[in-house]
Amino acid sequence: MKTAVYPGSFDPITSGHLNIIRRAANIFDRLIVCVMVNAGKNPMFTLEEREALIRRVTTDLPNVEVDCSNELLADYARRRGSCVIVKGLRAGSDFENEFQMALVNRKLNPELDTMFLTADSRYMYLSSSMVKELGYYGAELSDFLPEEIIPDFQKKLGKL
Ligand code: ADP
């Protein structure tokens, strides 16, 4: 059974993330979406809230599991019996950083490979931080966030 891990901060999960999850779940037997604790970021949603939002939008995907971790990704993947990390690659900015992380993770865990799925053209420039910015200015969000979580997002912004 091939298990892959899709890590990220998912603050919150966007339609771009969900597109990667659906495609990766079609490729692997099991996909673990893991919300990683990132000390450098000041999140809008707590870890538990982010996990719950991901669970809600992936209920129709039986081989997707949602988890969170504050471990090194290379250690987490080893512990969960996964030898593949899935990453989404957007236009421009992602490449350098992701390339470096893939090499470091492989150094830390030589059995670990990173596979990149190219972002869908609709979501090529979409990031959680951009959605937060748009939300702040009251923009229409249905092209960027899964419908089921828009009320949670508006509530967090204090706009509901
Ligand atoms: P963000 O950069 O939006 O804060 P995360 O840190 O949660 O995102 O990203 C987790 C993973 O999802 C990374 O591999 C990132 O490149 C990928 N990703 C983020 N947004 C998109 C998108 N719109 N399309 C495809 N992949 C994406």
C-alpha cells in the first residue's frame, strides 16, 4: 500500500490545496494531509480548526486522512510509513524553496522522495495569505475557498 503525506499550514485550506488533495488521492492508496506547526507563522485558525476544516471538505474521499504534527516532516513520514511527500507547485515563487526542502528532507530521510503536482491553472496564483487579504477587503471568495468553509472564514474575519 502506497502512502503519501501532503504537508502544509492550510490556514485555511483553499481550493488550490483541495485540488492537489483530490489528484494525489487518485494516485496513492492512502493520502495523509498533515497540518504542520510552523513556529514562524502567526495563524488565523488553530491547528484543531484547520484540521476540522480539511476533514469537512474531504469527507467524500475515503482514502484521505487528516492529521497534525510538530515533528520534522522527514521523521513524521518515516513514523507514518510513508516514503512520498506530495507538494503543489505554483507559478514562480514555489520552486526554489520547494527544491531546497525536498533535498533537505531526502538528506534527513534517504528513503523519502518528494513529488510535485503542478497547480491547476485556475489556482496558480492562489495562496492562503492572498485569500485572507481578499477576505479582509470583502471580495467574493467562492472561486478561492471550498463553499463549505466560507462561513467559518467570514466568522473569523468578523464579517458574518
Ligand atoms: P500557502 O502557501 O497557501 O500558505 P501551505 O503552506 O499551506 O500554503 O501549502 C501547502 C502546500 O500546498 C505547498 O506544497 C504549496 O506549494 C501547495 N499549495 C498552496 N497553494 C496551492 C495552490 N493554489 N495550488 C497548488 N498547490 C498549492
